[in-house]
Amino acid sequence: MPRFNEYDLEFDISANISVKTFLSECDSNDINDVINWLKRNGDLKDNETYQANSIPQEMFYEQLDKIYNNYYQLTNEEQTLIEKIAKRF
């Protein structure tokens, strides 16, 4: 994770902030700023679609893991919904 250092004080302050913690504190405008910064710095391509209101990827994967590890507890309706989502792709 990135480290942020501020040297204009009488002492150094270092903070180690996880991506999940950082992004969970961002609103949609902040997320748009991050996306635009990533595009300007060549980390994202302009032709790729990103939605500012979507959840962070790490959080998405955590939720998918929960579903994956507990698939046997899904109702028929939930299974149908997952199948419907998967067919979109």
C-alpha cells in the first residue's frame, strides 16, 4: 500500500491506508477523481467503462467468495438470479 509522508511539520507522520479503507470513504465524486487521475496517468484506458457508483473490486470479490463458499444455502430464486446475471456476459 502507498505510504503518505508529510514533512512540513516538526515531526514526520506516516499513514498506511488500505485501498478498501480509502475507497470506502470516497463518494462518487471522489471515485470519479480517482478514475480520471488513473486515466491521465495511463493506468486506465479511456475506452473502458467504469461506473463510479459500483463497489470497489476487492469488495466485489469478497462478496463473490461468500456466495461461492455458501452456494448450497442459496434459494432457487437466488440461483436463478445469479444465472441471469451470468448470461449477460
